[in-house]
Amino acid sequence: MKRNVGNVDRVLRIIVGLALITMVFVGPQNPWGWIGLIPLATAAMSWCPLYNLVGITTCPLDAPKGKRAD
């Protein structure tokens, strides 16, 4: 698993993941908020399987030239 999630992307994934999980306890209180675990997990691993499948990366250090998704 090569790192393909950059720092800005990781922060956004953490924010979105926490916001979705918060929906389980506050607000609409529906189970769909547990989907927030996916962005949190991908942020923790710095690896996104969808990015890997498509062949893009937001990690500036490991990005091959011309493949960055800035």
C-alpha cells in the first residue's frame, strides 16, 4: 500500500468523517453516519483504495510527475 493521500486531503477526510459520525448521535440520528468511518480509516492509513484504482494521488512527495491531483 503506497501512500496516495496528502495532508490537505487527510484533514478534509477527518473533518468529513467526524461530521458524519456526529450525525449518529446528534441531528438526524440515523445509522448512515457510520459511513464516516471510511474517510477516517483512509485518513489514518494515508491510502485510499479508490485513488489506487483510478491511479491518482494527492501526496506531493510520492506522486509521479503528471499524476498529482492538486
